[in-house]
Amino acid sequence: MVWNYRVLKRRQKDGSWIFGIHEVFYDDETGKPFAFTEESVFPQGTSYKELVKDLQYMLKDARRAKPIDARKLL
């Protein structure tokens, strides 16, 4: 199973959009996404260095692809 961070846009109850970073999981055979975190994720680490590294991964993945509509992902 492969995963990465993706920026997803989700429609809120009032009709407005909210953008967040989510973990998206892909099928090994098809490469298609099959799951993503319901809520946005936040950077974390067991040390300052790990926290910064997680932030860097998030930013790199966020810049790699345009935001996608969560409803169209699966």
C-alpha cells in the first residue's frame, strides 16, 4: 500500500469549501486511491527535527498536485 499527503477540498454544510491536508492511500495494483483520512492531518514528530521533516513532506506533496474534490477522489 502506498500513501501520500494530498490537499483535499471538501464542501461544508453551509456550502462553502474547506481545504485540508489528508493522507490518501492507493491500491498497489491499480494506483487508484481507495481511502483517505476523514479529517485533515497535522504535522507531528517525536522530536523537533521529526516535526520539521513531516512539515516538509506535507509541503512537498501539497505543491506536487492541485487540490482535489474529496467527493471525486473515491
